[in-house]
Amino acid sequence: MESSWTQRQNKEFEKALAKYDIETPDKWQNIANEVGKTVEEVKRQFEILKEDVRRIERGQVPFPYRTNNSNSN
């Protein structure tokens, strides 16, 4: 069964990933508590995120926010 994630939950998920590193005891449970999901849902979302990053790194995802003059501030 697949659950949907709100924009807020995704943002909290990203923050929690940065907060709890690989050495944190009960990392996945802590993240699940912060986003209001189960450990299984959090781990599944992490796998989806990893695949998204792989696709971006391979150039398979367009960057609509990138402009022709991307070096200017």
C-alpha cells in the first residue's frame, strides 16, 4: 500500500535526513516520528529519493529553474 506525502512532510523528511545521520541510533524511527509516517514508509520514501537523485545525476530530469545565464547572481 502506498501512502501520499504532503509537501510539508517531504520538507520535514529532508530536514530529518540532514539531522539524523547514519550513526544516529534509531535513525529511521526518529525520522518517522518527525514526519508522522511509519518506518517502512520513510525507508520507501528514501529509496524513491535516491532514485530521483540518480536520475538527476544522469541528466534525465530537466531543470526548469536553470537559465541560460546561470552563472550570474
